[in-house]
Amino acid sequence: MTDSKYFTTTKKGEIFELKAELNSDKKEKKKEAVKKVIASMTVGKDVSALFPDVVNCMQTDNLELKKLVYLYLMNYAKSQPDMAIMAVNTFVKDCEDPNPLIRALAVRTMGCIRVDKITEYLCEPLRKCLKDEDPYVRKTAAVCVAKLHDINAQLVEDQGFLDTLKDLISDSNPMVVANAVAALSEIAESHPSSNLLDLNPQSINKLLTALNECTEWGQIFILDCLANYTPKDDREAQSICERVTPRLSHANSAVVLSAVKVLMKFMEMLSKDLDYYGTLLKKLAPPLVTLLSAEPELQYVALRNINLIVQKRPEVLKHEMKVFFVKYNDPIYVKLEKLDIMIRLASQANIAQVLAELKEYATEVDVDFVRKAVRAIGRCAIKVEQSAERCVSTLLDLIQTKVNYVVQEAIVVIKDIFRKYPNKYESVIATLCENLDSLDEPEARAAMIWIVGEYAERIDNADELLESFLEGFHDESTQVQLQLLTAIVKLFLKKPTETQELVQQVLSLATQDSDNPDLRDRGYIYWRLLSTDPVAAKEVVLAEKPLISEETDLIEPTLLDELICYIGTLASVYHKPPSAFVEGGRGVVHKSLPPRTASSESTESPETAPAGAPPGEQLDTVPTQGDLLGDLLNLDLGPPVSGPPLATSAVQMGAVDLLGGGLDSLIGAPSFVAPPAAAVPANLGAPMGSGLSDLFDLTSGVGTLSGSYVAPKAVWLPAMKAKGLEISGTFTRQAGSISMDLQLTNKALQVMTDFAIQFNRNSFGLAPAAPLQVHAPLSPTQTVEISLPLSTAGSVMKTEPLNSLQVAVKNNIDVFYFSTLYPLHILFVEDGKMDRQVFLATWKDIPNENEAQFQIRDCPLNAEAVSSRLQSSSIFTVARRNVEGQDMLYQSLKLTNGIWVLAELRIQPGNPSFTLSLKCRAPEVSQHVYQAYETILKN
Amino acid sequence: MIGGLFIYNHKGEVLISRVYRDDIGRNAVDAFRVNVIHARQQVRSPVTNIARTSFFHVKRSNIWLAAVTKQNVNAAMVFEFLYKMCDVMAAYFGKISEENIKNNFVLIYELLDEILDFGYPQNSETGALKTFITQQGIKSQHQTKEEQSQITSQVTGQIGWRWEGIKYRRNELFLDVLESVNLLMSPQGQVLSAHVSGRVVMKSYLSGMPECKFGMNDKIVIEKQGKGTADETSKSGKQSIAIDDCTFHQCVRLSKFDSERSISFIPPDREFELMRYRTTKDIILPFRVIPLVREVGHTKLEVKVVIKSNFKPSLLAQKIEVRIPTPLNTSGVQVICMKGKAKYKASENAIVWKIKRMAGMKESQISAEIELLPTNDKKKWARPPISMNFEVPFAPSGLKVRYLKVFEPKLNYSDHDVIKWVRYIGRSGIYETRC
């Protein structure tokens, strides 16, 4: 019998026919009809009209038919909630069936039906199934709790299912344990603050025991859960590692990668002097290499992860270069990743082999791959000094092939080689100049122009070459225009006599005929410099350039540390934190590596532990253009950087170094306006980047001690309305704790006692963290001041307006109700400073319709004052730049429930009106954040 | 976790669609079709992010399997699951083709309901699944209570891959050591990279719940044992091999391997893959390819290729095939070979030279003249490597099975009563020589 015929019934009146068949008396006919319905459903036809007829088939003892009906129910119950109720009875009955397979089927299906009325009926059967004698039923019920939590979290908590689920972690059956762990991990993710997965040495031990016994999938759930644990000291870390290492020999790659994640994370806590540390490092390499013989899709996942691992711990795979050699038949995505890792592993010891391979790749077919291979040769030259000469000659060979994109790519990288090794390889310039005409990509043109300008004194016809570009000046892209301007000024300074006309021409093109402010500004600076003091101009424009760093596309260390915590997951494939691609609150919890062992810090949970990259591994330069590069802060790199620890090379320039440094980076600046793909040129400005980051650190030190702004007390409950009790109050936030400062006044004639307070459910889960304590009875006319600590762990319900709070106060006389509005800034948490890269990515990522703009009027403060005042209320300035005289502050803040709000504050000196743009995934908070800004800035 | 799973045919029509999570809508099905299946260019990544939804896909012949999610899932797990899904389907109805999927769609839905719950993979061992999901409808309504609980305890149990009560009149087992040799050689005959990836496949027909112990000439084990009798290892020369890494079927007790390096397990019934391993040292390369390419002007190429077999003369290699790539602008080819048959295949841009059998320590050669059409294409021909296929009756890594002991405590058959067969097959993996 074949089922494919069900796919082919597409007559008119089909629904009608199906209806008749579904109601047939013959079992076989019924079953046939249900199969037809499912087939139609699969191909996307709407068969919801048949709901009652299909549900009628549910009461059957034919399990196959039952399963089909259930499948239908899961798809359509939501659209027909009232009808779905008809199915409840059968479910409840099935949950009592003597056959465990049927019990499990019923509870599994019921959890998939997202209809409120059904979920109510689900609770009792689920409770029984969680304690069922059969492990198959229990493991299904464990997952069902997660399903129910997804539909109605409150219900799950109220019914106490979470506790039952926790008990299942100690179940005798390993599969039940694994599913319980999976369910709990998922629920815990949506409650970052809760202590649901209460991991302690005892429970960890149980998990490690279950690890040996459960299915491959169960092992993955358990390992992923273990990775969230922070051992209390290095000894515990080591003993967990010892019990996890056998998993590295598992046939399932996901088990291996999850084990690698646990080991990479816990290794962080082990001392490098430990013998065990070295043993562990050695054990990591073979399984990682083995992953490369898996199917291509898995290889891709493995390679993306290996890319992170070699950045974090290069020593792991340093001897394994050969396994990353590209095979002719590898899919392109595997090839590109392998190439990336080859460069990271390139060293003096293996450079000859690597170069031979790269040269081979440069003759392949795929354009992207070839370009990357050429670029890789350049990077080898910069990374391994001994190989530079060989690299250059390889590149020259490639230029001889005359393949257009190879030539262009080669020229771009040769420019970087010149930067790294000045005055060493100029002999090749002649060859490069021959190819001038074939360059049609802006990046290659800009690179060539830079070379001509830089070595103008050695190129006889430099003026002719540059002049030829000038003809189509306005058709060139910005980076070429900027580079051309600088190159001609350099040429003029070197050969003033012959090129005066040329320089005037370019200056007028740049300043008078161009709409581009960057170009105009640079033109004017040169013009002014040249006309006032040619000597100074020479010192500035021809200043010695800082050397470029060898590694340019390393992932920023804090992001890298976070990604290491996500090994094996999508985040590690995308090289982005989950918050950049996951919607809503889920998975946005920021993970970081555990700090190197220090017993005093052992109590900290992984979420709050500081990113613990040991100082020795910090990189000297902060790469300014990572994967997450946005366009927002590019211009940041232009203005001169003031602040003490400038990059050393900039300091050497002496007295004019400030200006020199600034202009120097301008010379390099075209690459910063380049599209994000341009990873290599970013290194031109790398030292500037590090200066800049110092600047950020300076600002972060300001004004963190004072608490946030506190509004004066206001009357919330007038005495008239509350039988003589008057309540006024305000909200404060100090050192991370929120409290409600109350003033109770007795304006009645009798003594008041037995005070109590309760809040209604509200948007951010505010709730009293302690009972209202009024120690002595409140006699008439007496007033007491009470500070009531608040928590945000209460139940959540969205209120209108968002920040309204309904309060009930009881005393011996009566119960009184009032409602008040709380200022949002009491919810701004102290760790709301977003990483700059993450800020950029997040800002870009939030859709524009979520952006809200506000005006803050009449605020006399300047940018510094604004920044420090906001910071004391936990609004952090992530970056600042100056655009056309306006100060732009980029700020971030985080609410207690994990919502991030990103802000751009535009301040014009002299103008008391500020423009505030807010971006947030939950746009409804913007209005209130704006009010908080107003309150903080104006008081 | 996995939010949904779709199966498409080559045209992008949905054959199976199962949604597990509420955040995945019907439009996800179309998004994948439009952006990936119908996309003109080559697939640039097996993971695609479309509008904040991530799609993982694998292809089997012309069928696409896609898993969808909106969360930060374990990506390696998703792919492993997709492969597993393919294995399970193949075990039920053979080749994964549009016809087979349509013929078995009810079964597939049933399987998907069982092996993926709310997007979490559950027990997916075919042996266990087949006890209660069959193509002839579901058995369970007529089972006794004992049978039912036997099923559930097997599905959830510690030994999910085997069940009590298996009986054979003849206890027999077959071990296949299957290796694939991979080589990349430079035109000058320098080995750029070489490795063997091997598999030990076991087919067991054993009664009861047999405890097995597998031993091979693993260097670490031999050295450990050989400490007392040092001369034994030295006189036997290259008796042991260095294994770079190995992975095991889930029946093998990994902690025991980690501590004692012994491989002990209770095997699944019938065929399964016991282990995979990888070696890179002292590999016997069964063939050496010596290419010679000469460009005669712009319109002619002369190619000469010599192959040499490098193993015991008493052994015979089979199914030998040498593939010599030719430029795209080839107009004609003339071939002369000493042994076997050679043909120019224009559609594959290659000369294919086939030899049925060849003994060890022999040599054979082919020479060809390739006529080229004049082109003004500036781009040089990429010169893909010469590749080779073959099969040899030994393990190129040098691996030897030392023993496989069977011990069944409850039934009365001993290790000696089990009939054991061992076979070694070495095949070419990617065996390339650049020219």
C-alpha cells in the first residue's frame, strides 16, 4: 500500500467529499480520509473546515488513526479553540490508559495544543504523569512542563511543576534526567534572575553520573547545562574536566563540541603551571581534528568553532596546520573557513608549506576564495617577517597572471606590506605601475594611489600617474578621492617645483567642487597648512607612520570570551552574541568565562562574574573593524585623540604629535569609510583605536559613586480618602537596590496599628522585598518615615501606563488603595554599559520603526555634565563623537528585566534643546525612558 | 531548540512539514524555498539566517531537509539530528527519494513525533524505534503489559540499542575493518598530507546480552603490556600503530576507554559501526602517481602518468581508476595505455583510465596527447589534481584486530563457541596528486 496517492487529490468539492468519508462507518475509510486531510495540510491547503469531523475520529482504539488526528489537532486547535475543547475528554481519558505509550502520547500532544482552556485541563494529568511509574511517560512529561511554561509561565509556577521538575533531576532513569535538565535549562533562560537550575556540587555530581548512561542527545543537554556552572575553585573545575574528557571520543560531533565547550570554559580556572592543564590541552586537539572528517555541514560548524578556539588558545592546534589544507572537492563554505584558520596558525615553522598552498589556491575558480587566498598571502607577510620576501615574490607572480581580480587584490595587500616594512620592497613598484589601467575597484585604486604618493620621490612619472586619476575625480568613490588628495599633497611636498599646478587643481576640486564634508575638510586643512607653514605641513603630512599590527581580524577579546561560552551553538557559527539574532528576552543573558580561580569570588554566579581574560592575554591593540562593524562610529577615528596613554609610536613624533597623529590617521582614514568587508586596511588606524579605548575608560570612571536621582516625596494617598491616613512617598535606587521611601502620617483621631502593604502585578514585577514594618503604633498627628526595600521578582503583568503601580495598604481601620507612577530610572541596572561593538551591532539590528525621537528642552548642561549626570543614574555613555560642532553621545541602559535601551543624544553647544533618539526592542518603554532623561537632567 | 522540520523536493515543494514551536510560522516554509532552494547561486553556507530565523539544511540526492529555529540552538546537534533522521528514514524505507517520502509520509510524521519532542531530540536508535513504530501500522494495541513495559524501558533505558531475549542458534559475528586512504601529493612526489580514516563495522548475531571486548594493535596498549616482554615488540617490528584519535558508538563505555584504553560494550543486534579512527603516521600508500604534463605551444598538451603499486606482490588491488583532468577547451585526445582501458570523457573533462586488477609492486603507464582549441581567455587553466580510486585487501593504516572476546554471563555459550570473521578493506578516499 502506498500513501503517495493522497498527495494527488485536488478535485473541486474535495472538502465536501472528505467530510463524507470522515463520517463513514468503515474504519478503513475513515483512516484513508484522515490521511488525505494530513496530506493536504502538509502541502499548505486549509483544511480547518473539517475540524469537527476529524476530531470525531479521535475516539478510536486504532493508535495510528489517533496519532493522525492528534497531528491535525496540533495544527488547527489554535484556530478553533472552542471546538478543540471537544478533544479534552479523550486526552484526559488517554492519560489514564494502561498502556504507557498511549499515556505519553496524550500528554505529549496536549502540551502542543496552545489553547488556554485546554491547558487548564492539562494540569492534573501532567501532575500524574510526572510521577508515573513508567520512565517513558515521565521523560515525556518533563518536556511537557517546558511546553506549558511557554504557553503560561504563571500557571507552571503556581501549580508547583517547577519543583517536581527539579526532583526529576534525581530520577533513576538517565533519559528522564536528561529531559528534565533540558526543560529546566530552557525555563531558566527566560528567568535569568531566578535560581531555577540550582547547580551545586551535589547536583553536578548527579548530572555527571547520568552523563555516562543517557543517549547521545541527553549527553548534549547535560553538557550544555554543565557549561553554565561555575565551579567554586580550581580543584572542582579539574575534577569536572576529568569526568567530561571521555566524551571527546563520542561518535556524535555535538557531544564532542559540547564537551569542548565545558573544558574550554573550566580551563580558564586552571593554573597554567598545572600538569593537568598541559594534559588537557593535548587532549583537545585530536577530537577537533577528527571533526574535520565529518559531513561537510558539521565540518563547517566545527571550523567556525575552531576559529574561535585558536584565537583563544592558539597552542591547542599549532601543530595541526596540515589538516586545514583545502581539498579540491570541499564545499566553498568549508574552503573559506579553512583558509581563515590556516592564516591564524601560520608561523615561522610552517610558513613555507602555507605559502605553497596559498599559491595553489590563488589559481582556483571561485572568485571569493581566490581573493581570500591572495589576501592571506599578504597577511602571512605581515605576520611572519622572515617570509615577507617570499610572499612579495609570490604576489608578483600572481600579478603576472593578469587575472583582473587577482591583480587588484594583490595590490591592496602589497600596500599593507609596504606599511609594515617601509623602504624594503620598493623595487616592485614599477611592476605595480604597469597594472594601473586594469584597476577598477575603489580599494585597489586607493591602494595604488597611496603607494604612488608615498614613494613619489622614486617614481619618475608620479605626477603623470596621479594626474591621470584626476580627470575623473568626481566619478571616483570617496576613498579614492581622499587618497588622491593626500597623495598629491605628498607629491607636492616632495617635488614642489613641478607640481604646483597639480596640487592647486586637486585642492580646488576637493574644496570647491565637492559635496562631501570629509573631503572638503581635509582639503581645507591641507590648504591652510600649505599656505601658512610648509615646514609644518611637511612634518604633518610626511610624518612617520605607526607600524601596522599583524593581526587585524581578531574578534574583540570580550566578545571572544562570550562566544567561547557558546561553543557549538548558532552564536559560535555566526560569531555574534545571541542577543544579535535572537528575539525577545530569551538567550540575551550575557555569558562570560569564569575568572581564574580565586576563592573569594567563588560565590558569584556565572552571569555576574566579570569577564576574566587574564591580563597577559590581552591584546595590545583593539581591532577597530570586526565582523560587527557598523557605520556609526567609523568617524570616531578621525579626530585627534587626547588623553595620556597614546600609542607609543604616536608619542615618538615629538611636539606636534597630537596634530600629527590626528592627521596621520586622516591619511589612513579612507579605509575607515570603506565597506565593512575591508578588514585588512583597518590596521592602519589600529593604534588610534587603542587610544580611543583609553578615552572610553576615562569616561567610565566618572561619577559612579553617587546614587541615582531621587524625586521629592509626593502625596500619594490624601488623608481624606483613607480615613485619616496620609501617605506620601518617592522611589530611590541606591547601589543596585530599589526602595520605596514612605512617609505615613496619622491625621485621624485614633491610633493606627497592623500596617501591611501589597502591590498589584505590574509591568516590571516590582514587589515588596520585606513586610512593611511600622514598629510602634502610630498615634494621632504622628509621622513615621519608612524605607521599604523592593525587589523585581514579583509577577509581571503589563500595566497601562507602563510604569503605574497599584498599591494596597492595610491598617487596623481598613484597606486603602492608591496608584502611583514610578520613574523608570529606578529600574536602570548598574551593569547597563554595553560593549561598543555590541552597541553598534544592536543599534543596527533593531528595526528603524522602533526608533523614537524626543526633544529635551531648556537644559543648560554641556556634554560632559550630561554624561556624568546620566551615568550616576546608570545611563552609560558608550561612545562620544563630535560631528559638525554637535556632540553626539551614544548611550546604553538596561532595565531590571533585561531590556536594553540604546540612545543617541545630540547636543549643540549653546543650544539648550537636545535631541534624543531611542532604540529598543520593546518600543513601549521609550516614552518612559525619555521622561527619565528629562527628570534626571533637569533636577 | 528546533522549531520546525521541513522536507522539500528539488522543486521546493513541501513533502513534510512539522512545526514544534509557536515562534515558527507557516511563512518559514516559504522563506527557505525562496531564499535557498530557488536561489540562483551556489549554496554559500549550510546555515542561513533569514529575518531572524535560522535554517539548517542538508541535501540527500535531490531532497532537502531543513530544520528551523529562532533560538540560539546547539548547531552541531541540529546537523547530527538531521543526519540521524536520514539514517532512520533509510532504515525504514531505503533510499531517501521523493517517491519514498510520499509513500511513507504517515510513518515519517509518526517518527518525527517520537524522535523530536518540542524540538528536543529523543531516542533515535532504529532498533528501538522499530519495536513500536512499523510500516504496517502500530502494533501496540495488542501487546501484553510486559511487552509494553519492555518497549518503554528499552526506549528510555541505559541500553537503548538492545533488548533482552534475542536468540540465535548459531552465535556468529563479522568484523569489517574499512579504511579510506587520503593523500595529497605534490607533482614532485612529496606527500603534502596523508591520513587514513577508518571504521570498524560489526555485524553480530549473538544471543542474550553479550559483553564484548575488542582489542587491536593500538600502540598505547601494546606498549603498556609490552613493558614486561620488551623484546616481543621489538622483534615484531611495526606491529603496533599510533592512532591519532578515535570515536565510538554510544554502546562503548567511554569512561573505561579513557582510563584503561579498553574497548568494552554490549553490541546492538546486527550491523552497527563500532568505532571510527584516524591515523597519520606510517601509512602504507598503496599507489604512487607520477604525472608529467608538457605544454607544446598553445594548442597541445602532452600528458604521461605512471602508477606504481606499493604492497605485497601476493595481494591484488581492484577497481582501479585514474582520472586525469583535461582543459575545458580540449578538442581531441589520443590515449595509449599499457594495461586496462582508457577513455576521454568530454562531459567530465577528464581522461578516465580503468584497470580491473593489479598486483603489488607493479607499474603501469598511460600517455595522452591533448589537442586544444585556441582561446583568448586570459585565465589560465586551474589544473585540477589527478585523482585515483582503488580497493585493496589490507588496512593501509596497519591496523590489526587482535581479539574480540564475547562473554554472556546468563546463557551458556562461551567465547570459543562464537564464530568470528574478520575482513580488511582499504579504499581510496580523496587520493590526489597535483600536476
